[in-house]
Amino acid sequence: MYLAPEGDEIAISDAAADFLAGAMPIERLHSAGSADLGAELRGQLGEMGWFALALAEADGGSGLSAVEHALFFREAGRQCAPIDLLAQCLAANAIADPTLRSSVIAGDVGVALAIRDREGLRLIGRADAAYAIQAEPAEVHIYELADLAAEERPALDPANSMRTLAALPVPIETTTGPSVWKLGQLGTAAMLVGLAEAALDLTVEYAKIRETFGRKIGAYQAVRHPCADMAVRAEAARCELYYAAAALKEGRSDADVHLDAAKYLANTAAHANTDTCIQLHGGIGVTDEHNAHLLMKHALLLSRLFGSKRHVLSRLLDARLEL
């Protein structure tokens, strides 16, 4: 990729868009029991090889790169894909045991995302997930969840379930290094870019058909100008996402800086665009039957994973770019 997807990268992005739109459309979230990654869908994703795009062929992966990883999760973000989709991909890249890694890649076992919560862990993913991955900037822990009693917690985002473990379990594997964290940061930034774009598309389509005072609302400056702002935010976040993915693929020394910048711009674009989407839809935008609130809730969760606003800005204060 040279600043924008090309060739096979576009083909992979299009294939991911078609598959995800059919397998997990955002409309599923209006039905009960639609949270998380079900076993059947997990198997389909594993069969297609989506969990191991950025994993070397020698380890059972597709041998592609961070670019394809970002393109896939951008499309996943458009459909409010559950967080355990990302957790499954990260586990495929983190687990050292070849037997367990193969099971994760194939989707035979589920993996939840674990986040430190005081003295324990907060788990995002299905209640029957067999494992959990906790990724930090310098190390990664894999936990086995069998026989661990987790307390269910209400989740704002209907795409995900949430539980907590009061105590920190003993990991079955621990690896050092930032590579998995970087893939997590890139994946969440890509999903947020997808959300920002989906919010823009939803708003523009509505502005073409909704009428007030005998005119389409898209004819009014009070609607056109916010739509233009949404487009600029999405474009800026998408461009930085592509640059960060290419920098990570090429091993540039300033890849970390671009990842932080991509996450910050993606956080900002997703928050602002989903908020504007609701505002420009008017009363219908706050109804449970509409998709607008699904985009916002998903953005609020993703923006706090793998680099919140304060975290990435603090790192960018002393950033140095490669010349």
C-alpha cells in the first residue's frame, strides 16, 4: 500500500465487506441474543482465514500484514462487530502453543478480551469463551477461563457482553513485546474509522430523502455543513490509519507515533460523527429501532480500548517522526 489500498488489498477489503455485511449486519443488534461472536459465526470466520491475516504462514496464518488487518477491521467497524472478533485475532498472533493457536485460528474455541479492573479483570466477550487475552504495551497474557466464576455486568453496547473477575488469575502463557498491542491499537482505530464512515453514510442517505417545508433537508446549509465536517473528520482519520498500517508493515521507527495519531483521530472522528448522525436524524435518531445509537455506543467502548484520548495524547507530546 502506498498511502491508499491498491490491487489485492482492495480485493481483500471488498471481500471482507461482503462477508461481514452478510454474516453480521448491524441490523442484527436490534434482536435479543445478538451480542458477541457466536460459535457458528466464529467457525465461518476461521474457515475464511480472517483471524490470522497478519500471522506468518509458518505459524498457520495468511502471511499478510498490518495493512490487511486494518482493512478488515475497518469493514468490521461498519457493522459494529463484537470486540471478541478482535480478541480472537490478537490471540492468534500471541499464542505460542501451536495446538492452541490452531484451535483459535480455526474458531474452534472462543477468546474474550481481558482488561485490568482494579485487582481483577473485566472480560468483554461471550460467557462461554474458553480463553481470554490481556494485551498491554509491553506484554501479553493468555488466561484459561474454565472453572473461573465471573460476575455478569450490564453492557451499554448491545454488540458485546461484559463480565468481571474479582481476582487476577494465573496466565497460561505470557509473552513480551509490543507487537500484539500495536495490532490491537490498529484494529480498534480501524473499527472506529469504519464507524465514522458508517455514520456519515447513514446521515447523507437520510438527508437525501427527509423533507421539511417542501425541500430535502440536504438542501439546507445547517445540514450540509455538518455533513462536510463529518466527511473531513472521516477522511483525516482514514488517511492516518492507512499511513500507520503502512508504517507498521514497513517497520518504520515512527510507527508507534502514527499508531497513536491514528487512534486519536479515529476516536475523535467516531465520537463526533456518531453524535452528529443522531442530531441530524432528529427524533428518529434517538429511537431504539434506529441504527444511529448503535454506532455511538460502539464508538464509546472502542475509544477506551488500546489508547484512550488522554493516553495517546500524553504519548504524542514527546513524539519524534522519522525523516
